[in-house]
Amino acid sequence: MPFTVTVRDHLMVAHSFTGEAFGPAQRLHGATFVVDATFGADELDPNGVVVDIGRATAALAEITGSLGYRNLDDEPAFAGLNTTTEVLCRAIADRLADAAAAGSLGRATGLTSLTVTLHESHIAWASYSRPL
């Protein structure tokens, strides 16, 4: 994928984890993430772009807005899951992939990949990549 475009937003949630591996994070706590969504394409569209940055930013903001300021433990989409950074990356990527498939990013075809990265801090982050 020779070309990529990344858009960024942020996300603030509350959640808890199940399992001794999570230690004190088993208790309800807050998390703030910087969210990057990177779209890839082998070729630019006729306008010379990978995606419409404004539309991609709006799609990401809609998704982060639907998750933000919520206790993810109460969200049906995450029932039975630990909403780890990795799980949230996949959930956001899948929702962005749906937006891309619907043509909401200003390009109907030609996108090849999507990577969503959630930065927990300046020293720790996780990503999920998928083909489009």
C-alpha cells in the first residue's frame, strides 16, 4: 500500500476488566485514548486522494462520539468482552470499514487497508489492521 492517510480523534470511556491478569483494572476506571485511523490505497482516486479527509474525520468522530463518555461495561455491543485497547481498536476499525463500504468516506472503491491505533499514553498503544 503505497499511499496512506491518517485522521485523528480522541475517546474517553469508563470500563472494568474481568480476570486476575488485570489486577486493579478489574475495578471501574477511566481511560482516555488518542485514536488514529489510517486508510491505505495502492492508487489515488481521480481527485488524487486516498480518502476525503473531512469525511473520514467526520466518520471517526461519529464512532468515537457513540462510545465516548460511556461505561463500556453497560454497552450491549461489548457484552461479555473485556474492552481492552485491542478490542476497542477492532470495534472502531470494523465500524469505519462499514462506513467505507457504504461510500461515506468519499471513495467508493480502491481502499485496501485500514489500521486503527489507540494511544493509551505517550509510551503505550495498540493497533488493529484489516483489509478493505
